[in-house]
Amino acid sequence: MLCALPAWAQDWQLKYHHQGLKLFKGEKNFLGIRQYKVVLNVSATADDFINLLLTTDKAHLWIAGCERVELIDQIDEFNHKVNIYFSSPWPIKDRQLATYSVIQKHSDKHYTITIRRLDEPGIYENDYVAIPYFNAHYTLEQNDEALTITYQVSGSAGGDIPNWLANKILKQNLLKTFKNLKKQLSN
């Protein structure tokens, strides 16, 4: 549902700004899906965020539309494969996304997390529409007062959803996700 491009490759337009949360609209990718960047400032640590990200049984509490997340494989503490199941309103069929994430610690105050679609035989279930394209990138910057989380994402929902609707849903879900994320990290 969600190709990340470096920030310098985009002309980002601010579309939302409220209480430490900013949403920027970027260009459309090769599929006609809009690219987005979200910046969140929250009173938390990078470790708090990474722990929440890796706690799959809590994913439905902050990822918008998430039904559940199942760990496929934990290669090591920095490399994970998961299945994410999204429930969709009728008449849109539910979605499934298998991802491979890589966490890189550059310093105690700077991390990056790259998430891409995983394409392995037999990983997608017939009862769900497989999300055919997804790339995302988190940057975590810790300072004395807060954690700044920057997230760039785009992708395709798959199925017969028109691009204008997919873009609208992606924007709404990003706002919901990051509002929920802020609540989870503030607890």
C-alpha cells in the first residue's frame, strides 16, 4: 500500500502540520502512486521506537488498517521478515504485505530502517490481495529533547483500486498511523 526516494530528489509539499506531526506530498512514482514523507517529533527514544516496531503483537494498535503482523523470520537483531495483514472496508478486498526490514545503527543518536517488499514463493495467501510494490525508509534522529522520526514511503495497493483512491487512502492511513504511533510512544 505504500518507493522511497532521497529527500533531495523531491519537491515536497507540506499538506499537514499539527502537534509535532508533518505530512508532505511528493511526486508520483512509476505506478502513478504518490510518494509521501512524514516527520514526527515525539518524546521517546530510538530504542522505544525500534522496540515498538519489533513488537508484532502490538502493531494493530498503531498501524492504520492493520489486522495483525506475524514474524516470518528474525535473521538477527537487525534483520526481520514479517507478514502484515490489512483489513479493508467492503468492497475492497483485504491486503497482505510481506516485508524485509534492515535496521542500521549509525550512532547512539542516528538509525535508519529500510523496509522493502519481500517476494518469496508461497509467502502470499490466496484470501488476500498481495501488495505488489512497497518501499519505505525511516530515519531516527535523537536529540536531548525528542526523537525525530522521518518516514518516506510509496507503493501500490494492488487489485483494481484507482490511483486517486489509493493515494487518498495512503495519505489518510499515514496520518492515522503516525498519530497512533505518537500515542503509543508517549505511553
